[in-house]
Amino acid sequence: MSYIVIDHVDGTRTYPGVPNYKDLRYLVGGHVEAIRIPGGMTMYVNEEGKLMGLPVNARATVIQSNPFDFIVGVAVIVGEPTEDGEDTGLTPDQLEVLNFHLGSGTR
């Protein structure tokens, strides 16, 4: 199990495990907003990122499915939630899809 952090400055990194809510708040720098993305995954971003003027995250924007929107700040991607709504780690297939869309630039 793992998750991916996409930062417009530091690039993309893969970490083991699944982040908890406190970790997500730290990673995105504030209140957390969940965005469903193709492949059964969830992307977490700063809920107030656009109001705060955070920079556009072009790499994360490519992955999300709304062609009329864009992602700002740091994005965290986890796997499909359980029936209880708990986050899960990314599967090897999901990691492969994300690496394809991100240009295999994950570390």
C-alpha cells in the first residue's frame, strides 16, 4: 500500500502506507477537500487553496477529471475508499496508471 504526493515545486513522490487526516492537513497545508478521480482513486487538496492564491499544480490537474477546473497547491492521491469510507493505499495497477499520466516521474 502506498500513496502519492504531487507538489508543483518538488515533483511527485510515492510514500508507503495511507495518510491519516492529520497527515493530509499537514501535506495540503490546511483544510482538506476530497476529489474523486478516475480509476476509483481520491485526490486530496487544500479546500481553500484557490482563495489563498496557491500556485497551479499542472501535474495534478492532468489527473483530475474536470476539464473546466484546475488543481492548486499540493495534491495527495490515495486508493479507493472502503465501504466505511476509509482510505486505502494505491494498488499496483493504480500506481502504473498514475505513473503513466505523470510521465513516470515519481520517486
